[in-house]
Amino acid sequence: MKKIKAFFWNAVLLTATSFLMRTVGVSFSVYVSNKIGAAGMGLYELIMSVYGLSVTLACSGINLAATRLVAEELGRNNPAGARQAMRRCLCYSLVFGTATAAALFCNAEYIGTQWLGDARTITSLRALAISMPFLSMSSSVSGYFTAVRRVFKSASAQVFEQAVRIGLTIVGLTLIAPDGLEYACLAIVLGGALAEIASFSYSLLLFLLDSRRYRCKERPSAGGLTRRMLGISLPVAFSAYARSGLVTIEHLLIPRGLRRHGATGDAALASYGLLHGMVLPILLFPAAFLQALSGLLVPELAECRAQCHEIRINYIAGRVFQITLLFSIGVAGVMFSFSGELATAIYGNTDTAGYLRILAPLIPVMYLDTAVDGMLKGLGEQVSSMRYNIIDASCSVVLVYFLVPWLGLPGYVITIFFTELLNAALSANRLISVTQFRINLWDCVLKPVFGIAGATSASRLLLRLLGTAFSSPVTEAAAHIALAAAIYLLFLRLAACVTREDIRWATGILR
């Protein structure tokens, strides 16, 4: 019971932190996009495509390895083994992070001119290299806090990092952004790099204080920890290298494909920045809850697997699948129905509204894939998960190469739909095969679709009948969403999509 309550409160804390971080992040993105424009956002997103590959190389699967090893050692009542596991993970992180930093710094000119095709990115790429060792070691420490169910410490590090990042970036944009897009991107990147260093220093202090509780007079054998660490991290790392490399290629091909379609250089960057820097953050914003749950499920399922609790595993998988569908279908309905209000409230115009409406039906697929990936990693199926991600990324590269020059940005939208559906189908099929749980499509899919359609329609009708006058676009969007959400939740309860048993499980009472 104590562990279930800890799981619940950790989930609440991570969700609240994630929502706070995403709210601040989206607000900050609005500030940055207003400051540097869509073309600047496109240039920044190009740099971030290399950043994503660099992070993959620097971390090399160590977060999952730290979480799994520490959870398994504590599950075997071997705290000394958990401490030894963390020492190995931190050394691993330092080696991979430093090697990535050196490679990025030394090859920044080649990457900027040959890969990205824009020399304005070189200085920013070198600034990115500074943070790689610290980011990698932070990933290990974050895995530790997830394993020991004290995620409030890593959550506080995230809040601290975001505060430092925003403060430094605002100062940088104020001082050097007027010199051009190159320096504007440098200000954003350098602020993030220094924030990573500050965050790692804070996290390391918390880890050193926390790990003292696992000191023992005896130092029992760790049982092949290095071999186990490499057995978890390296397969994930090599798979992640392949996927991240393919994703980077995909992102580099998009602006080039748009230029081949007929757009100018800045117009191509603006279109790319619109979709990746402005639309997708809004679509993924509500996924904070699922990402928090997904991270916590890794140690929970790892312990269940180590103790051979098959019934418990099946129960958790079924409940998470159900909750994810109910939540994501509701979010999709809100995004689809109120895309214009959301775009106006967030960005002050309707430039993003069309793509929000087009991509909204894909939200349940994207969110479900996030939850399923977390469960597969907890069950030791990380290699399968990464294999599906590689297939997804390979298809993306091929489709982007052919469709974007032919159709422009709609070709990329088609690519997103196809690859997200493919990845989610493969991952869900694997989870069902290893857990044997079953989902009622009528209760988990069809009823919620009808429910959110009615809820959003009722929200518009009620507010129109009441003749409500809104003081700003923000209050208008908030009123529509809040009313639709209340009606949708009431429908789920009346239609028995959510039972008392589900509520007890979600609040950590049911074992």
C-alpha cells in the first residue's frame, strides 16, 4: 500500500511539474518566436535536430540502465548494489558525454556547412558541445531518482534548469539578438547549455545527499553490474543512434524539400519552424501526464517482472492503455474543435490553426505510443521498442525525400500520419503479445469519441446561448476547454467508461 501511494504521489508531482514546465516552455517559445520570427525558429529547429542526435550519443541509453539497475538491486534488497550501479552509470555517462562534446565541437564547421547548409549554425553548434557531459550525467541521476521513487528531486532540478535557461536566454536575446539570426540562436543555445551545467550541479548535490541512506557496513557483490549495465544501455544506445541519425536526416531534408518544391530559403525555414516549433509543442503539451506516468512505469514494471508478478503486469498494462485512450481522445477532440481559439490565444493569430486541426486526430496515436514505449522498457522489451522506432524513422526519411519536394508541407503531414500509425501499431501489438491483456474498443474508443464530440458541441452551444462576452482570446479558449472537459468527464462516468475501481486504482488505493 505504501508503494502504491508513493507511485501515485510521484505521478501527481511529475505531472504537475511537467505541466508547469510545458506551460512555461510554450509561453517562452511564443516569446522567442515573436523575438526572432518564423525564419529564426526554423534556423533554431535545424540546430536542435543536431542537438537531438548529440543528446542520443551523449546519453547512450544510460537513463534506462540506471533506472532498471537501481530498481532491480533495491527489489533484491541490495542497497550496496544500487550504489555500485550508480557509480558505473556515472562513469559511463562521463565517457560518452565527453566524447560527444569533443566530436561536436571539432566538427561543428563541417556539420553547419555540409549537413545543415547554413554557416550561421556553426557557433551555436560549438556552444551546444559544452553541455554534453553534464547532460549525460544528469540523465543517470534522473534515472536513479525515478528508480527510488523520489522524483520530486529530479523535478526540482528541471524547474531550476528551466528558470536558469529562461533568465539567461532573455539576457542573451536582449544583448546580442539585434546582431542577426546567428546571434539570436546562439543566445538561446548558450542559455540552454549553461542551464544544463547548473542543473547537473544541483542534481549531483541532491544525489550525494540522498544516496547516503544506502550505505552499508558490508559491501555485497554487485552480481555483474557492469555486464548488466552494458546489456541494457548498449542495445538501446545503438538502436537510438540509428533512429536519431535517421530523424536528423529527416529534419535536414524537410527545408531542402520545401526549397525544391519552390519555396525560398527563408520561407522554407519559416514553414519548418511553424510546424515543428509552434504546432507540435501545442499538440504535445497535454502529454505531460502520460510522460510522467510512462517514466514511473519503468521501475514499477521492472520490479514486477523481477518478482514474476504476471497478473499485476497485465493489470497495470490494461489500466494504462485504457486511461491513455480516454485522456488522449478527449485532448484530440478539444484540439480539433477549438484550434482557432487556441492558436489565437497562444500566438495571437490563426497561422497554426489549420495544422492543429489536421493533426489533432493523430493525438491518441502519439500519446498511446508514449505510454506503450514506457511499459515495453519496464518489461525488458526496449530492443523491440527501438526496432520499431528505427522502422518508423526509416519510413519517415523515404517519405520526406519523395513527398515534400512534390507536395510541400502537406507531404510532411502525410509522412507524420503514416509513421505514427505504423509505430503505434507495432508497439501496441508487442505489448499485447507479452502481457496478454485485452481492451474493450467500445468502452475505450467509440464511447469517448462520441462523448468528446458531444461535449465540444455542447460547450459552444451553451456559451453562445448564454451570450458570454470574453475579455481576451485566452479567457475564451479557457472557457471552452474547461466546459467541454467537465461535460466529457461527466459523460465518461455516466457511460461507465470510468468505474469506481478505475478511480480507486488511479488514486493509489487499489493494490
